[in-house]
Amino acid sequence: MGRMCHLMGDPQRAYPVIHLTGTNGKGSTARMITALLQAKGLSVGTYTSPDLERINERIALGGEPIDDETFAEQLAAIAQLEGLMPEPPSRFDILTAVAFRWFADEAVDAAVVEVGLGGRWDATNVADGQVAAVTNVSLDHVELLGPTLEDIAAEKAGIVKPGATRTLVLGETRSELARVFLEAGADDVWLRGRDFACLDNRVAHGGRLIELSTPEARYPDLFLPLHGSHQGENAAVALAAAEAFFGGPLDTEVIVQGFARVTSPGRMEVVGRRPLCILDGAHNPAGAEAAGATLEEEFGSVERRVVVMGVLQGRDVTRMLEALGPARVATVIACAPPSPRAMPPDELAAAAAGLGLQAEVVIDPAAAVQRGLELAGPDDLVFVTGSLYVVGAARRELVVGVG
């Protein structure tokens, strides 16, 4: 990746970068940071993953995905470099290069860059974030990042660059994990609960009403149009990262305007009302626990749930299903994410049956959604979850087919 960027003239050094990692919440937090920087008047490039429906979604300027023609032009330019590379770049390498190159071409004021996996050896880590942000650390991708939480923390701490990272915004507070980040070499560290926090976090119509604090300010009664108390914690990280970037507090009106424009497709996204249909890419036990808590707090009046679920291999699906409130789950429709790493739906269905749940297998996610709608009554909830690949594959079906 470093070689490819060098051949392009190191475009990732043409603008300041906010570099973001964590096990859960990265995508939503990246969108919030982008919105806050835009509300302040900056031109902002954003690089996230994975995409839900179109690959263009990963690379955005001002919140708008790169258009097909520009995307093709960037790919063609990078393709010319392949013969000069010691080995062929991966798909993610190429997408990362497209993002860095396009942001430089567009002369963005800043780039918000989400890590694809881990941190230290991620393709995005050729960029030096003057602000590094960490949402949290939990067990995921253990086959690549290490068997323990400390191993995973060490990989994620690799985005901190001594001499380059001005501020680390650290959302992970468990002492044994925070220590790994505190020793990574940032000039300054803002720790959640000590330097910034979400002080109040209540259900509101269409989202949350939150109060946030940062090292120099306190902001009560902010409306965040996203579901789930965990989004309040993500918002605290996002606001702290934005203030660290600007070097001081933001006007309340800037924050209000920024949060008002935030969306997070596929993350506790309501896409239908009768039946209530919700999408959430909770792809690991920690994400499922957050989803389950949100369902109880914000949608607990719906007694009966039909769960459409597909996951990648290596996930603890029993823990994930337990987090979703099995007592309310009428049926689990097990499907296969469109990925070579998909867990066979039969395994997921067997795990559901092991919890005493009724389960069916419908391999195609869109067909699984249709089956879920058939089984759900108008007052029930259809919950599509697991891999973001499933959520993305199902999203068009739900958005178009449910009213």
C-alpha cells in the first residue's frame, strides 16, 4: 500500500486525516464526524466500509458517494500502476487508493478515514491521522487480530503515530485495554468518562436526546436522529474528535446542524411500519447486545419478532440470538450473506433450534425477507440482522416492498 501511494505522489498526505478504528460503531461515528466538519464549513472526504448496496458508498465527498464515471477514471489511473507493484494490490488496497487519490484531486479540507480491519496493518494506515479515534474494543476477527482483547487493542492502537497523532480520542475505558492505547505515543489523549462523555441519553421521537461534554464545553439537549443508546456514546467520540481536530469547542448551532443531517443506513434503520421493519448490521455478540437493548428500550411495545439473520463464519451465533430476546422471537429465518465467508444457514438454524426457537432456512437474503414478511402480522416486528452483507442485500427489498 505504501508503494502504491508513493507511485501516486502520496495523496494521503495532501490533507489532514481523522483516522477511526474500533470493533463496533465506526461507520456511524465516521458519519457523525463528517457531518460536524461539514456543518463547520469544511469540504470533507469520507472513506468507510463495507458498502450496503453499491461499492460507491465507501468513498464520499460531502456525504455524496463518488459517481460511476469518476470512480472508473480513478480505477483506470490506479490500474496503470499495477505493473510497477511488487505484488498485485488487494481489492481493499485499490479502493483505499481510489479514496486517497480522489480526495487529493478534489482538494478536500479533511478526510475521515475508517479502518477496514484492525489498524496497524490495515491499508488505511499509510495515512497519518492528526486525530485518531477509537470507539471500543471487543472480540471480533480473532483469527486475524489475536485471541485476546489485549491483542486486538494492540492492533487497533497501531493507528496512533508518535510525532504525527496530535490527539487520541479514546472511547475504550477498561484499564487493561486503555493502557495499550495510552502507551501508543499520541501527543495528547482524551479518555471517555474523564475528558469527554455522554452525560444524558434518552429516547426521543425518531432518535435520542443526549447531553455531551468535551474538555472545554458541555452541550445539553442535543437531538440525534438515530436509534439506540450506543449512538449517544458514538456521538461523544465523534464530537470529541471534531473538537480535537479544530483545537477548541464548537458552537452549539454547528453541532445541532451537524447531527441533524446524520443518517446511518443499515444501523437500527426503520424501513417499514406495518409490520415494523428494522435493519441492523449487528455482526458480532457486542453488536447484537446493543441491538437487543435498543429493541427493548425503543421498540419494546412490539411483542412478537421475526428475525431474518445471516452471519459470517466464526461468529458466536448462540450469544447473538440470546441477545435479541428469544422469548419474543417467533421465528428465525436463517439466510446466507453473499460472501465466500458465509456461515451455512443450517448451522445458524441449528443454533436457533438449540435455544428452543422455531427456525427456517431461506438461503437468499431477499427471499428470506419476503418469508419474514409473510410470517409477520401487521403489529409484529421483522428484524433483519447479522452481517452487513445480509442487511445490504435485503435493504432494497425492504425499502421498496414495505410501506
